[in-house]
Amino acid sequence: MGIRIVDVPTATADDPRARSYIIDHLAPGSVIERRVEVTNGTRSPADVSVYPAAASIESGSFVGADGRTRNDLSTWTSVAPHSLDLAPQESAFVRVSVRVPPRAAPGERYGVVWAEVTTPPRTQGGLTQVSRVGVRLYLSIGPGGIPASDFKIDALTAARDDNDVPLVQATIRNTGGRALDLTGSLRLSDGPGGLSAGPFPITLGTTLGIGQSEPVSVTLDKRLPDGPWLATLRVQSGLVERTAEATLTFPSGPGVGDTVAIDPAAGIPWWTIAAGLATGCLLLALALAVRRRGRANRASRGKRRDRGKNLAPLDT
């Protein structure tokens, strides 16, 4: 079975997360509709149940609740149709509607729209098999604009696992107002003899809720020497990207090496720093110009007052 989102809002068309999940920010009392496509990729007909259910973010993972467990978001969400009879390789669209109550409290909610197939036991006393696939729901509630997404890379740690495979762990902290789904890669450079390696992808499936902090791992090639290396880590969630660099040396055997704290400014792109400096210079220049202009105006007014004192009244 497969399920995918079909409709992507124009405002988030460039956000890769919005192409996989239903993500939105709504004011209380709002309604949204999206379509998902459910596909039977098997060789047999399938009776598919479609329904919303609760989800949460725990220990760096997006976790769908068991069965049809409900939460606020799932009670606001409806699907139509909620049952599909699909022939082999057939697909069908399902409309997903979310109606936010007028008095809904602000905050971010999580849920899943599931497509589920139940296979009865083949023999008496056998087990019923339940298979399901889903589309995640990330819904932020509150007035005004979309809460900003942001995160920081706090530290990098070099290590080797029990099989002597080198890996790098990064501590990521969600400092923004939305959940994050992290992707990215690590490059190694300036190694022994000028060696370089990578990019190596970070472990997929890491999700951070608001205010959460979790480690992200990058597994490397076992043949890499201990170092030292210049490690450059690029981490992305949607359109937000941060980069961190640190000099790391891997332990000679299984274990954990030194942890290197990341300078907070290290994750700020150079163009952001340049823009900030340019803006600061511009504001300083404007302030000086206004100050000079104020002095000139005061001097001009003083001269006009002086000239006025020297004029005689007009004859009437």
C-alpha cells in the first residue's frame, strides 16, 4: 500500500516537507482541505480503511499512536471517503478536511491520516495482520503569521561503535516555533595526508518537537584513519539550513572521543553576517546624516531668526 499528499499550498511549494506532509498554520475557526492519493500496489484487491489518528514526537521520532487513538487534531480531522475498494495497482483520492474550533488553544498539534488494510487469519486461531501507511499532520494554531522554524547545532562528537566503525554525533536543539524533520550530510576534509571524504548522510527519521534537543548520527567509512579531520556538518529542515564545523579525532577503538562545542555564530551563513554588517553600516550612515541635517536645520533656523530681527515692520 502507498499514500501520498497531492495538494501543496502555493505558499509552501518550495518547502520539501510540505511535499510529503500536511503542514499548516491556522487561526482558530479556520478550515483547510487537502487531497491524498491511496494506491494498492499489490497483486490482490484491497479493502482499505482511511482514518485520522493521534501522533506525538518522542525521543527524536514522530510516533503514530496505536490503533485509532484520538487527540485534538484527529477530532478536528475528517476524511472522505473513509473506505476504499481498490483493485490491484489501482489508486483513489481521499479528501482530508481539518476544522479548527473557534476557541482552540494555541500551539502545535500532530496527527496522521492512515490507510489501513486488515488481512484475516488463514487458519483458525491464526493472527490477523494489520498493515498501514500514513501521511503526517503538523498543524500550528494561533493568530498572526507562521511561527518561525529554527535550530542550533550545539556540539559535535567523534566516536567508534562496537564494530570499530567511526561515526559523528551532533546535538541539535530546536529553538523555533515549529517541529523539525532533519536531513543533511557530513563532509571530512584536511585529514591525514590531505585526505577528504564524504558527503555522508545523517541518519534519517530524526524529528524534533518545539524546545527538544536530540543527537543526530552520521555513520562513516570504517577505513577512515583517526584524524584529525575538519568535519563540516550541514543540517536542514524544510527551508532552514545550518552548518557547523569542528576539528575531530576519532578514538583508536570503540568508544567516544572529545565533544567539541559549536560557536553559536558558526551556523550563521556568511551572507547573513554580511547583510547584518551592511545593514548596520547603513543605519549608522543614516543616523549621522540625520544628525548633520538636524544641525544644519537648527543653524538655518537661527539665521532666519537673526534676519527677522533686523527687518523693520512694513508700513501700513
